[in-house]
Amino acid sequence: MNIHEYQAKQVLKSFGVAVQEGIVAETADEAHAAALKLKEQYGSDFVVVKAQIHAGGRGKGTIVGKEQRGVAVAKNADKAKEIAGNILGGTLVTIQTGPKGKFVSKVLVAQDVYYPGANEPKEYYMSVMLDRSQSKNIIVYSTEGGMDIEHVAEHTPELIHKETIDPKVGLQGFQARKIAFNLGLSGEAHKQMVKFVTALYTAYDSSDSAMFEINPVLKTADDKIIAVDGKVSFDDSALYRHPDYAAMRDLAEEDPTEVEAGKHNLNFVKLDGNVGCMVNGAGLAMATMDIIKLSGGEPANFLDVGGSANATTVEAGFRIILQDPNVKAILINIFGGIVRCDRVAQGVVDAYKSIGNIPVPIIVRLQGTNAEQAKKLIDESGLKVYSAIVLKEAADLVQKAVSGTI
Amino acid sequence: MAVLVDKNSRVIVQGFTGSEGTFHAQQMIEYGTNVVGGVTPGKGGQTHLDRPVFNTVKDAVDQAQANTSIIFVPPAFAADAIMEAADAGIKVIICITEGIPVKDMIPVKEYIKGKDCRLIGPNCPGVITPGQAKVGIMPGFVFKTGRIGIVSKSGTLTYEAADQVVKAGLGISTAIGIGGDPIIGTPTKDAVEMLMNDPETDAIIMIGEIGGSYEADAARWIKANGNKKPVVGFIAGQTAPPGRRMGHAGAIVGGHDDTAAAKMAIMRECGLHVVESPAEIGATMIEALGLKAN
């Protein structure tokens, strides 16, 4: 589960990680007041106004119809109000949001941390994640902060360092010191970085997170080390033991059909294609999407109905898929094991009748326990449902549906 | 001789008396698996499905000579159950449970290192050696006996592959569902290696998913070992968008190397018979073996 930057900073701060401070605002006036308060606390007129959406690239992204970036520096509170007014209620398009962009309902008005001082400010990159090949956590860090880390990895892989955490003992002091040395730090900044890394790892471990990405980590002109941005992603499987984090979920950031599917315990991911699908099992569901593509269509969704494909789940699945006007056909692919195909077939027929007129062809492929009876049940139902037993037949039917020949 | 489980496996069910455990234990017994009992803490001494219930895995090992365990314990307690089985001396531990937190699985991997046991899963359909033992939740009737081994991250896609193999006139030696989680006990390469060394397996089907590097590691190992048996490979999720989790906790594209296309390219380079359509698994196996379709 992903959370906003302002929430990520709350989580980090609660474990003693130093962050760029800020105040959340939902209106331009609140942004104005926030800027004044920050001036009071930190003495600078300058603040940064940052759109809060679940996507990166905000600084280079723009608000639709306006000459406004998603992250902008304001030289005073009036300017902060103006910027917040431009951003709030707008749609921010970044490299990660896709052309549709994301609606912005909150901004973080943050302190100016790039102030002048004895030393030059310097940005670094740091993330904590599971290294799946080792089944251990790693800290990934680089002197190349503030930029696209994938780009750095591709062009200058030698500038990316990894530190593996031994699960038997956790992060050790020498490892934190090594990270600080490899980032070229000395003196007070080195000491602060050791503290930062240690707190960051504790936060990651204690919060059951799946990923932390801090880009940039900043060394300020007076040698403080702080998280200027923060991306925190929690392990969904562990949320049951963190109700406070689970409450940070922002449903507005998710596709409404995905939220609705979740209520029916359906594992659904919305995609942009024209052929909907409903499958039991995640692997077979992905494979079914691939078949749709190979048959000339584009998958409109991922939907795993799990081990209990019955009339209720099938009907909920139909209704969710049919909300998408782009859907030109629906492929149901069930491999019945414990689930009996004739029951699923009855479920499809009942759901079809309950919904009424379904305007697109339905292709049902039922294989496994009682597949023959299931095919008979569908073929004799008199509904606009095409049945198949072998996967290849289903693929051919999808091809016909996409080209409009059934 | 078969891989991992056979008619000599003495199987216990951890989470025996729960609804999942009960249902699948019954299915396994009907299949002919030698289920010698089960474990439910606090219910030791009772009888369930005509078999003894033990308080601990140690008791099951001591009193029923159990050597294989299948785990249906809820996610919050499953990591503990795996370690209990390893500590008690169980040799093959198969964990079906889906949704174990990653933070719980990291120490489990560490704990079982160096112990004489093999963990399959979690979040897997289990292992079946047709005609001998089904230690899993798969529909047994799909898996006819034969000489094709299957290694797969996915449940229903394994059944699909087995069905195509059987319809093509072949059968299955052992099918190993390794699981779809980010941390699993037996990665693709280890499972493929077992089947490569199994005299009862002539060819292998290797089914992967987006995310991680297990399939690429396995492909490189197959090549380095001289492509001793034909391997038909498929990666599910060619159409999955990056950064989205596709059902399984581990099925997420994180970078350039763990997309379906990248994995399939490496598998091709390493001499595997890669299918783009999951509908072609059976037909491609026939070709790979130089046989004629029936």
C-alpha cells in the first residue's frame, strides 16, 4: 500500500528520521497560513509547495491547462497561496501518472531547506527494500541524488552502492559508517548521516514496509541530513498488525472500480484494453491477459476471482467489468479443480439473467471438474454466451469477438 | 523414485482441524496420500479423519514417523509453523498459506539454512507425484502419470499445463508449485535441478511470472549444465503494467530485468523452448520431444 509524501514523512519522523518539515493544506488560504507559520518557525520567507499524489515526477509534471509545475518554490506566503491555488483542484500530469493525470486535493507546504550557509547543500539517493535474490533487506544508495535512479543505474551503475542487512543481527554500526564514507562525508555531516541511516532502517523494519525511497536525501548548508521527499510502501500482508498505517489509505488515489472490486473480495486491476476477463488464480489470470493480446485484443483488466467462483462473484465481476465502456467482449477462464465447472456455468447463466441484457459477447472457457456438463449448460441456455473447453478454442473466439465476427 | 513426495512419504497436516486443513486432508487421503496425522496445538490426543492429532510437530515425528508436512496455518502463524516443522526434523515442508508478511519470512529463510529440510512455498498449490502422493490442493485427476516434470509459480496455470500435457498424450512425473511470494523456500532453479536429476523425468515445463529473477537464474543454470533435458518455458504477465501487483505478492514488475519479455529473451538465449501463448504448452512439449501430435 502506497501513501502520500506528507504521511511518509510522519512515519519517518515517528522513528527519529530527520525530514523536511511541512504543513498540509487543502485550500489556498490554508497554504498561506502554513507558509506564515513556517516563517515563524524557521525564519525564512521561502517555502516549497508540493502537490500530494501517489506518483513521482511531480517537479517536472504540470497541472492541466496551467503553467504550473507540481512542485514549486514560493518566495513568500502570498506566492505560496497563488501556487497552491493553481495546484489544488487541478489535475497533475507527470511521467508516472500517464496522460490522464491525477486530481490534487492536498498540497504540502514545506520549509525551504536549500538555504545558504557554510557548506554547499548536496543531494543523495537512498532506498531500503527486499532483495528477492538473497531474501534479505538491502539499503541502496548513491551520490547521484535528486534524479531518476533508473537512469543512473543504466548509465553509471558504479555510482550505485548496495548494503545487505544480515537478518540475524540487523543493521550494524560499521555498515552505517561505510555508507556515510562512501557518500564522501566527513565530520558533522558524517555523524548525521550515520544517525539518519540507522533511524531509516529502524523505521523500515518496524513499520513492516515493502519499500522506502528517499530521493533526495539532503545535506544542508549547515551539515544536517534530512529526507526532502519520501516514498513509503507498506507490505499489504502485514497491514493487519498496523491499523494506524492501514488508516492512511487514500481511496481517492485508487481506481473506483478497483475499490469496488475490493469490497467483493475480488482481486482486480484496471487496464486500458477492450477485452475484459475473469479468471481463477493469479497466474492463469495473467496468462489469460496474454492470450487476449495474442488474439488481437487488449486486456481491459486483471481479475482473479480466487477459489470460489460462484453466481455472486461472477455477477459482481460482470458488473465491474461492464462499467468500462471500452469493453467489447468478456472472456471467463476457469480451471475447475475444487471448484466445479457446472456450478460456475450455472453462476454465469444466473448472473447474466440477473443483469439482463449484456451488450457484449461473453466467452466462457471452463476446464476441469465437470467441464462437459458445464459446456452443455451454457450451450443450452439460449444466452449470447460462447463456450469453449480448450484454451486454444477460447483464444480463437476472442479473436472473432475482437474482429466483430461473432 | 520420484521427486520430493512419493508413496513412502509420511505426511502430516499442520492446521489439521481447521476448515482448509480438514477439507484438503480429506482430498489427499482420498487420492491415496499416506496422511499419518496432523497437528493442532491444544488438540493433541484427539482423532480427526480417523487419524491422530498431535500438539506439536515433534510429537508427530516421534510417534507417527512423519517426514513430510503440509501447512494450512493462517498467515499470522505460518512462519512459526514452518520453523516448528524444520526444528522437528521434517524433511519436506510444503506451505500453502498465502499472505505471510515478508518480515516474518526473512528469518524463516535464515532459520532453515543448513537444516536438513526443503521448504516448498509459501503461497503455492503444493507438490504431486501422480499415482503416489498428492501433497497439495491441486485437483488430482488432472495429473496423469508420465515423464514430464512441472515447475510453476502459479496454481491454476500448473493445472492448465498438466492438462495440456495429458491431452497431448503424455503425463506428469512430479509437479512442483513453488509459490508466488517474493520469498519462497525453493526457487525455480532448485526445483528444475531436482527434475533434471530425476531419472523418471524426460522433460520439464517451467512456468514463471513477472517479478524477480528466479526464471532467469534457472535458465542460466540449465544452459550451464548442458541443456540435458528439453525445457518448455512460459512467463505469465506479458501484458502486465509496470509497478502494479498482479494478484500474487511477488508478481510485480520493478525494473527492466523482471518483465516477461526480458525473462523470455534470457530463456530463449539459454536454449529453452519458450511459448508466447499459454495455449501452446502441450503442443510445444510434443515438438521439443520430437514426437508427432496425436
